[in-house]
Amino acid sequence: MKSIIKLSTLALLILMANFSLALSWQAQCPDVMERGHLNVLTINVLFSEVEKREDRLAIIADFMEEQEQEGEPIDLVLLQEVVGGPLSGTVNSALDLKNLLAERALEYNLSYRLANGVPKIFMVGNAILSRCKILFTISKTLPFVTEEPFEGFEIPLRRKVMMSRVRIPGFGKINVYNTHLCAFCAPIAERLKQAKVLMDFIEDVEDFIWWDKNPVILGGDFNANLNNLGDIFVYALITHGGFIDTYATHNDCFSCCIEEQERFDGCTWGVPGNPYAFNPFTWQREEAKRIDYIFIKGKRIRTQESFVVFNSDLYWVSDHSGVLTRIGLLP
């Protein structure tokens, strides 16, 4: 009975999303199959820094404009820590980025899902910007945990996974999942619990759309540092589920970020020199880590290239760096 209710709810959400989006015009991406690949970026845009947020978003928009001019536009952008509400000084920071891109004649569709905060006061969530048409978006709340950024100080936070189903002309549909797992929490007791619900959600959605087995992209801020044994279980749950880590595959590495050996190319958090990379509660710099990922799954997609971006003095946009992956599409 529980599974029937779950599938019925999923079906209703999909029908409602389809109805609302069918009435609106959306940008398309007719050039993707001409290139033969999809460019996907994930970046946590740092909810807590307000003073320089407009400048930081402008750097992202400038970078995306440069990519467009080079013939390699960013087709999908997965954003975490999107903020909104009077206390944040903006209605929605993902919408701000969308508008900055529009000023540069770059049209993107936007999907957003609230994760936590106080509605109409201060909100934090995830968003997806897409050059391709978004058919619908659904989401699921992950297990609630209390995070402890330093001893004796606890913050109850919700985390979320969202999925946007996009259509690529000449190729078909791809389900794009964007998530943000807990940060200051126990890797096995709490982060792994969230990862299990995440993977169950993906399995439920993919099983529900049984007639249309298209590729899947999963990205975001997983807060899983592979130099820690506990986080390897989170990573293994995802990869044993058939997902391929695009950065590790392209760069032939595992943790891809070892501070002791000064191997920082694959690090996406705490990169030396990043002015935003410190614990916002203790003001202490923490070790460099690779915690942001883009995974792919499916027979018709493959990793072509994968890089860490926004990791130099000219391009600091967050305490995180971004991951940019070029995904080859097979007809």
C-alpha cells in the first residue's frame, strides 16, 4: 500500500508540473547534438556571504558568456545554497543569475526548490538553470538532521533533492538530479542516511518512467570527502548504483584532492587562496576537500572531459569551486 501511495503521489506531481510548464514559453538548445555533447556545471553559491554576492554571480555569468563565445555554452547549471527573502537582500539568487545571463543574451529556464529557512524571510534551496526545455520538476525532502559546525552548537537543517526532466532536440530526455547533503553531520549515521533516501528517490522516479529509459545526471554538493573512511560508504552507495564519477573517470583519480601532497586540482572546497573558504562559525580555514560531484548513468552518455573551475584568484565565487563536465551524447 505504501508503494502504491508513493507512486500515485509521484504521478500527480508529474501531471501538475507538466500542466504548469506546458503553458509557458521556454528556451531550447538546438545546438547540443551539433556539438555532440552536453556541458554541465555544478556550483554551491554560498548562502552566507551577502555583501559581494552580486559580484560573485557576475563572475559566474561572465564565465558562462566566455564559454558561449568559445562555442561551448553551459547547458545545465546545478546550484546549491540559493538564497531568498528580505534578510538575504534578494528575492532569489538563482533568478538573479538568470537575469544576469539574460543581460548577456543568454536565455535559461529556471527551476527552484526550497530546502530550509523561514518562508518570506530567509530561504535556502537548490536550483537548476537549463538552456534546454524543462518538462517538469519534482523534489523530495531528505532525512532531517541536526548539524554541529563546532562542539556544543547545533543547527537543525533540512536538505533536498530535486529532479528536472529536460528535452534535448535530436536526442531525447534526460533526468537531471541536483542535491545538497548535510555538511556538519556524521558521515555514516546521517549523511549516508540522506544518500540512501536520495538513491531510493532516483530509483522510484526512474522505475515510474519505465517506458522511457533515458540517461540520468546526478550532481551537487554531497559533502562527501573521500579522504575520510565514513564518506566512502556514501560514495560507494552512489557508484554501486551504476553512477559514474565524471571527474574521477576523466582524471584517473579517486579522492583527487590530497592536501598533504599539495594536490589541489580536484579540490572543490577549502582550496588555498580562496577568501571565502573558512568555517563561517569558527572563522578557521579547514582542509581542502573534493565534495562536489557530477555523476552520470546510462548507455547513451559518457564522460568526455571534466574540470574544476572557479579555483583561482580571478574566479573565486564561493567557498566552493565548481565542477564542469562535458558529457558525450550518443544518438
